[in-house]
Amino acid sequence: MATREAFLAKVRQAAAQPRPDVPLFRSAGGNLRARFTTALQAMGGTCVEVANSGDVAVLIRERFGEAASIASATPEVQGTRTLTAATEPALLQDIDVGVVRARFGVRDGFGVVPRA
């Protein structure tokens, strides 16, 4: 059997095995925005709330300067680089700021909390 076929046979065999149940974890509850902000601040981050989407662009320019390279996947914030689902990740190595819409908070160097 060729290497490719042997590999695919192992994948098919593994896929046929029963999968374990994944537990649903209970939320710690409380004010999610406050918990997110506390965790973000503990990592050295700053949480900023804005009144409208136009304020986001102003904050980005204040923090990163006029020459910042911005990739935005939202219509509210105009990026300096066109970003689509087909954009190759390697083309983004020089981006200073990424703007995405999130349904949850992200605490990895850049945090986004959507306003409900």
C-alpha cells in the first residue's frame, strides 16, 4: 500500500472509533463583561468601550499611529488592507491591527467584546 493510502486507511479506521462524550462546562456566571475586563487587565490589556463604530478607528489611530496597517473584517471599521475569506494568512504578516467581529471575548493580546 502506498504511503498516501496507508495514511488514509489509518484516518478512516480512527474515524470509525466511538468518540468520547465532551462535557458541557458550567459558566462561572456573574457579569461576563466585568470578568472579561478583569482578566484582560490582569494580562496588561486595556478594555475600552466606545459609543459608535466611528470611535474605533479613532482609537486605533491614536494607539498605533496614522501609518498603521489595518486588516478589518467588519464594515464598520475601514481597513488599509482588503481582507476576504480567500486572503492567504501569509499576506498578513505586516498587519499592525486586526479588527474582527466576535461572539465571545478573546484574551490573547487583542480583545474583542461585542456589544449586544
